[in-house]
Amino acid sequence: MAILSSSLFAFVGFLAAVGAESPRPADVVAQYRRAIAQTSGYSVVASRSAPSEPPPGPNRQPTPESATLQVLPPNRFMLQVLRFGKVVETLVSDGRQQRLWNSKFFTLNAAPRKLRFVSPDIEWAEKAYWPLTLFTSSALIEHLVATTITLDAVAGRAAHRLHGATHLEAGALLLDVWLDASDHLPRKLTINDGQGTITLIFDVTLTTPALETFAVHPPEGLLRRKQEPEYPRVAMGAMAPAFSLKTPDGKATTLASFKRKVVLLDYWATWCPACKLVSPFLDHLQRSLGSRGLQVLGIATMSPSADLAAYLQSHTPAVAILHDPADEEQTVGYAKCKINGLPSFVLVNARGRVERAWKFYWPGATETRLLAYIEDALEGINAKEQR
């Protein structure tokens, strides 16, 4: 009772201190950004308020009910996803290598130079726990639209409640994030996709994990995969396939013409709703990072010329638009990059090699991932220039 009373008085004092004037969303986001950049180490337990039922189909299981995240900057982390209290997926970086495994297979890649996001590549886990990127990147809430701030509390702790949407168009996610007014880290998140609301509660401990925490390895006998098979099958690390496509006004353009630039290939279609939802963020990337060496190529595929022309009459994209043939059997870039869903993204580094490839659009997760991968690739350009 005494603890509850002291928490209540603290919250009342917080309200009195700020007075009737609420802080600006930009100021709260700036505090949060500094907090995740300066934290020396922490542990997070993320719990879903209502784990979902198994979707239709054979061998389907319910969404995992919780996840744990431990972070030791600059690039050590361990994420474990749990179902019924049992770890079903692990993603860990020891600072040199990054390993991902479940009960069937594992992947092994170089550790990121900086911790810009932590998210598994397996779709069911990513859908459930990609909001943990809140603790490694501010990209999710920095690009919300129509944001508002109110004063609130979580578990008796004073908090700023940030409300916003991923887009203004239909199909946007509505998000509410409660940021602790003291340490400015997330304590709660709700996501509404128009069909239901998911709530995640974050139990945060500010502590420095031991180095041994990140030294775990996958069990023996698992199959090794280079990348998740459901993603585009263009080989990561290989030279990007050469192709030539035309701009809407008929000018031939080759991928090779963007040598020494970081190129993001965005495969989209005029009839694809998710492609349109991500397009404002791609324009933002081109405007903000183009001067540092980024070129986004929006490759309109399986879209007749008349449809593309009509779309461009009402849209003025910042990215460069190329047109792939409308017939799926005759596509050029689509086929060569082995795309198997829209939207799909292929990131090509300044040496012309495929850095990453993935498909589909998950609001918030896609923005965070795009920004993280592109920043790493651009830093690679700068590091090469300085040598």
C-alpha cells in the first residue's frame, strides 16, 4: 500500500511539474532517441496481453506469448522468443558473428557494426515481436504521422503516451507507445490494425549483461541455411544480376550505371496496396540520404504502361521509376532477382553485390530494417573512402 501511495504521489507530482502544457511529440522522441543511444546495457521482457489462437491450416501454432531481449552496446545482443515458456527461436550476436536458430535450422552471418535493430527474419516471430526494435532504433516512432502526446502512467510510473499512425491512408496501423518520463524508455505498446489490438508490456531492467550471455551457439545437428527461403532467392553476397529497364519516358537505364552508389531496388505494382503504403518512406529515404550515395529505384512490375502513366499523373515520387514488362513471364529485373512477392526489396552495395533481400511490408518493421541496412551500407562507402 505504501509503495502504491508513493507511486501515486510521484505521478501527481509529475503532472504538477509539467503543468497544463503537454510536451511536444518531437521533444519526447528526441529524449527517447538519446536514451537508447546512451544506455550502457539493459534487459527487456516483452509480454503479449492476449496471445493469439492458431491460424487455420495444418501444423499451425499460436503466436509466442513472450520474448526476452538483452543488449550490450555497441553490437552484442540476444533475443529469445518463447511459446508456453519454452524458447522456440534465438537470435544472438557476440560482437563478431550473428546466429539465428529455431528447432529446424540456423543461419550464420557477420554481426552488425552497430546495433540498429534486433528482429528475427522468420515471419511469424517478426510479426509478434518486431516492436522490440523500439529498444534499438527510433525509426518506428520517428516516422509516425498525426502524432499526439498525453500524460499517463504505466504500472504506477509517470509516462508520456505517444499516439500516431504509420500512414494517413487506409490500412495504416495505429500505435500508442508509453515512454517512461524518467528514463524515456518504452514501457508499453498497443498496435491496432483495424481488426484488433495487440498489447505488449515491457519489463525493463537497466543492467549490464555479462559477456558470457552472448556466447551461446545453436544445438548440434541443425540444418544451416544462408537466408530465409521465403524471401527473394537472389543470393546475398553475390554480384547483383545485370539488367536494363526503361524509365516511363522511354530512356534505357542499367543497374551498372549506378556504380559506386548504394542502390535499393523496390519492386512494386500500381495495384499493390502495401507497395503504396511504403512509398512515402522510400521517398523520404531518397531525399534524406541521396546526397550520401543512396539511389532508390522503384521498379514497377506487372503493371501496364497506361496504369503506370495514370499513377504518375497523381504522384511525383522522389525515387527513380523504372518499368518492368507487364507480363510476369517476360519480366526482366523481377525474374533476375528471383522476386516472389510484392513489395520486395533488394539492397545492392557500392561494390555491386547484394547486401540483403526481403519481401512484404510490415509497418514499422520495414522502415526500421530499411534504414538500418542502408545506413550500414552507406557507412561502408565512407570507410572505403577514408582508407
